[in-house]
Amino acid sequence: VPAEDEKSLPLPERWPRASKFALSACAATVAELVTFPLDLTKTRLQVQGEAAAQGSGAAAGQAVPYRGMLRTAAGVVQEEGLLKLWQGATPAVYRHIVYSGVRMVAYEHLRDSVLGRAEDESFPFWKAVVGGMSAGAIGQFFASPTDLVKVQMQMEGKRKLEGKPLRFRGVHHAFMKILSEGGIRGLWAGWVPNVQRAALVNMGDLTTYDSVKHFLLLNTPLTDNSLTHSVASGCSGLVAAVLGTPADVVKTRIMNQPRDKQGRGLLYKSSTDCLIQTVQGEGFMSLYKGFIPTWMRM
């Protein structure tokens, strides 16, 4: 397009990647705030009955009956207050602005420019898998520090009920404290299972969404409308939750564990160690704690 004509084009056409990033970030922010209580409930469920914490004495005397999703959410409201359902929402918004913007731009770039569509505009399944996993991993790596702060702030209310001192006064204090105690590497604590989770979730999410939507458009009377999007989204959310919840449980526990003065975890040596201890101490299905709110949220 000639330079003089380019100036007259709408911004989405002049800056397609930047526009996609901005739209994805705005949509993610709204979705994050609306569904955040589900995320907080999921995080609380994922550390409930943590065998490693009980074995180390970190939860001695605080054993409580298992709570499901509804009882956990109701308990937060009754014991901490309604607004505590949004505790940690600020770093979560930061996280989704970075994560959603980067992953959507990366996925579309990989799909359209690197991997390439087929002649009929379809996207082969194996390419969708590679593109989805790569986009998710890239986005989550950059967003991992905000995810770390979000998880730790989501547990502050529980710490207060257990009589433990609060760790942070706010989002800025949380970032600065983690940075001062663990350095730059401290901000990326738990990034390995975090990136693994994002890769698995995006493999299920973006891959299934694209595949189901393309199948519906080719084999049913449905057109490219909100009903088609909803069906494809429901299927993609289920697959993403099944694939990603185990890594999400490991990520949450590693990010939330107490650390020594050198920033090393006191409960788990690595994500593999956390996985083994969780399965041995609580059974395989403990890897799916928080599954229902995870799927509902997706």
C-alpha cells in the first residue's frame, strides 16, 4: 500500500498485530475480573490438604475437612469477606494483559506466517498443536512473575485465618519483596511448571477451538456466529482443563511454598519432586483439585 494511502486505513489494518494485542488484552481483563472468584477458589482448592506442608509441620494443627468448590467460595465470603474473592485481582489483570496479548499474537503469527495454512484455509492438526503449545509457552514465560504474585496474594487471607503474618501490603510491595529476597530469578520461581501448564492448556484450548470450529462450519448447518463459538469454546475449555490442571496444581504449590533466605523452596526441590510427593501423599486424583472451577472459568 502506498504511504499516503496507508495513513487513511483504519488502525486495525495499519497495525494488525498491535491491534490484536490490545483487543486480546482488553477482553482478557474483562474476563479476568468477572471470573476471578473462580480462580481464587481454584487456588485455595489446589493447596487444600497439601501432604508436604502437613508433613513438614507447616500446617500442624490446621487440618480442616475437605471443602468442595461451593463450600470453599462460601467459606471465603463468611470468614474473610465478599471482596476477598477478588484478592490478587490486580496482578492477575497484569498477567492476563501480557499473557493473552502475547499468546494470541504469537499464535496467529505462527499460524499465518511460520507454519502456514493449507490451500483451503484450514490449519492442519499437528500445526495447531505446535502453534498452540509454542504460543502458550512464550506468553506464560513473560507473564510468570505476575502469576507468582497473584498466587501468593490469593493465599494471604488463609494465612491470616491461620494466625500467620501477612507477607505483602500490596502488589508493588509483593514485587519488591520477592525481588529483594530472591533477585530476578525469584520472580520466575515456578516458571517451569507454569510454562508446561500454559503449553498444555493452549494445546487443548487453541487447537481444539480451531479444529471444532472448522469441523462445525464444514459438516453442520451452523455458520460462523456466537453459537458456533460457544460450542467450540466449551469443547476447548474441557480439553484444556483436563490437560492443564495437573501442571497447574504443581505450579500453584511451588509458587506458594515457603522459602529460605536464599530463595530455595522448603517443601519441594523441583516440579517433579512436587508431582511425586503430591501423588504419593494424596493420590493421583489430587492432581485434579480445582478442576471444576478451572473448566468453568475457561
